[in-house]
Amino acid sequence: MARQIVTGVFLVAGLALFIGLGLWQVERLMWKQSVIAGIEARIGDAPAPLPAVPDPDADRYLPVAVTGAMGDGALHVLVSSRDYGAGFRLIAPFTLADGRRIMVDRGYVPTELKEAPRATGPMTVTGNLHWPQERDAYTPEDDPDGNWWYARDVTKMAAALGTEPVLVVARTPTDPQILPMPVSAEDIPNDHLGYAITWFLLAATWAVMTGFALWRIRRRAQAGAGGLRPEGRGEST
């Protein structure tokens, strides 16, 4: 009986833990979906003028329209397009009418067009401000001398191009051969549904395993009780 009670306590405690974690992930899922919906709405808003001092947190995804001159000497950031294969993002310097220098992510070109001539000079670019967080422990080191970059590190790229640490990701074409890769909420990770399912499956597995343990304990107890004989009533010889 004592073993059954202890096992039952473990069953209830384990179920409460796993179900609680699953429900917490469901709440996180609903929160993340709300955040993503807000980001999607902001991305598609009408473009505004470029702020004087853009803030990486407050102005992330802000749609802007900038007028000025596209410069030469774009940085090549290695990227893979689901539809077009391996290629490069082109990060180019852009000089505004007031003399400010920022960066524009012009979009994707395939590897064979990496060194092709680009349209430069006066133009208006519509896009979204972004400070991508693409670098992790597995990202190779950039090769500025060879113009091979593996992540859009805004601060590092700005230092290389001599611009403000401000990146506008174009959502309209700036050259017939460059495919825009605009900011999208699809890149925002949202794994909470998978986590919730995992916790609920663990809860079910825990219940089955603990229930089986209780059943075995009870069977053994019943078998032991059935094998006992009252004192003084042994078999006659």
C-alpha cells in the first residue's frame, strides 16, 4: 500500500508539472502570434521619413522611404534563396539629400551575377529599417578583404562602408537584376506549438508508465496475499 501511495503521488506531481509546462507554452504561443501579427501590420504600413536617430528597438521594421544616391562598392553577404538557390545579398552605401550616409539591402543576386554592373545614382528606395541578428557561434568569420560576408552585422558593415549603422531593407526593386528580399515576419521563430505538444506527450507517457507501475505493484500485492495461508492450517500428512 505504501508503494502505491508513493507512486500515486509521483503520478499526480509529474502530470501537474508536464501539463503546467504545456499550458505555459500554449500561452506563449498565443503571445508570440500576437507579437508577429503586430510586426506584420507594421511592416506593411505606409512608409515614413527616416528618423534622425533610428533606434534599433523602437524603430525595428519601421517602413521608410529614402531619396538620395545609391553608391558603388556593395558588400556581398552569402545567402540561400528557397526559390533561386545560393547567391548574395547586396548591401550598398546610400547618400541622402542632406548628406547622411546609410546602407541599403538591395536584395538577392545569384552567384554568377555577383560582380555584374549595378544601377547607381539618384533614386528613391522604399523599405523597412532592420537590425538583423544573424550571427551565432556557428557563423564563420567574415572576409572583408575578399568581400565575403556571412551575416548582416549592421555595426560591422557600417564601419566597412563608412556609413551610419542604419540598414534599410528594400522592398521595391533598385535594379532589374536584383531581386528584393524584403523584411518578413516569416523569419521570426515561433516554436511554442511544438514545445506544447512535446510537454503534453510527456504528460501522456508519464501517465501510462506510472499507471503501469501501479498496476504491477497491485498485482504483486494481490499475488503475495493470495499465497499466504492462515496459521495452523497446513496440509495434512
